[in-house]
Amino acid sequence: MLNLRDKITYVKYNKNKIIIKIFVTSAILGLTGITLDSKLIITTRDKQITELKSKHKDQVEDLEENINLLDKQYDVLQDKLDGKSDAYDKVVKEKEDLHKKNDELEATNEKLKKEVENFQQKRKESDQSSKDNKSKQIINKNEDKVENDESVKEGFYSDSDNGKQLLGTYELTFYTNNQSSTGKSAGDPDYGITSSGARTQAGVTIACPPSIPTGTQLEIEDIGVRKCMDVGGDIQGNRLDVYVVSDAEAMRLGRQHKKVYKLNN
């Protein structure tokens, strides 16, 4: 049996043990409470999320569909952009090729232009040569005709009613007072002076061969009446040199073949 002192000690011991047990139990219950509170919070949050998803299900699905649509549109735009980049590169290359072809065409055009100019020049020279040969043939033919026809020699191809005699067909050339024709320039002492001593006159003066005396009046087919007032070293046979004012007119008139009549004064 326990005495009073021992009983008191036992009670104290058991009391302390009970206190410790109570403390430990309380601690365990506290931790359990915390755990329970955390689980409750998480469960509540999940439930709220589920409710929100359920409540806004259509909106969420619409958003997801829009996101997918935007992704597809982005892919399409990216493909188009890549295609346009290729197309742009193609256009740039075609433009470069066109510039190159244009340069080649311009070079070919210049070459053809030069060939045409050369051809025209050769044709002009050929035509002039042919014309000169034809003129020589006509002159020779007329000279032969004059030599073989006594009536022409004596000047009896006549038109007595009009008071003129046909001398034949003559080659006409045209000259001016200028250096291109006479070798003289304005200011020279004898500039514009004929071999007869008279000044040249447009519509009047012609240079005649030695066979036609100075002062003789001639009627030239399609030209009119002119007067022999000048001579020239190249003016021989059936050739007349008609005075005109300008080099441009002389070049325009060129060489002609006309019937020439001697007027009976």
C-alpha cells in the first residue's frame, strides 16, 4: 500500500502524464485541423473552377475555337507571305531579263539603222551613177544625131511661125555666185561678174558652150527664156548652166534634160 507521501507523488506523476498526453493530443488535433482546412480550401477552389468552367463553357469553347481559327489564319498568311516573297523574286528576275533584252534590242536596232543608212547611201550612189550614165548616153545620142543630121547642124529644125529654131535636147545644170560653184566669195572684185562683164541675173543668165555665141537668147523647155552671158570650163557640147540665187535651189533642181530653142532676134 502506498503511504500518503507516495500517493501525492503518484498523483503528481499521473497528472503530469495526463497533461503531456493532453498537450500531445491537442498538437495532433491542431495539425489534423490544418490538414483538413487545406483540403477543404483546395476542394472548394476546384469546385469553383469547375463551376466557372461549367458556367462559361460556351465562352471558353468559343475562345478556344477562335484561337484555333487564328492559328489557321496565321498559317495561311504565312504561306501567302512566303508565296509573295517567291513571286517578288520572280518579278525582279523577269524585270532584269526584260532590261537585258531591251539593251539587246537597242543594240540590234542601232546595227540595223547603220545597215539601212549604208544601204541607202549605196543606193543613192548607184542611182546617181545610173542617172549620170543615162545622161551621158542621151548626150552622146543627141551629139550623134546632130553630127549626122545636116538640118540640125545648120539650125533648120525651125518653127518659123514662132520665130525659133530647135537646137536639140540639152543637159541642164544650175549654178550660183557662191564658192561651191565659182570658187569666189562675197567681197571678191569679180564676185557675181560673168564672162561678158555683166552681173548675173536670176531668170536671165545662163552659161553656154562655145558653139553658142554670147548674147544669144535661148528658150528652154519648162524653164523659159534665158540669155547666154557666161561660159564655163565644163560647159561643152549639149550642156547649159543656168544661174539661180541659192545653193539650196541649185541642189533641188539637180540635173535635167530639156529641149532648147534658139530665138530669132
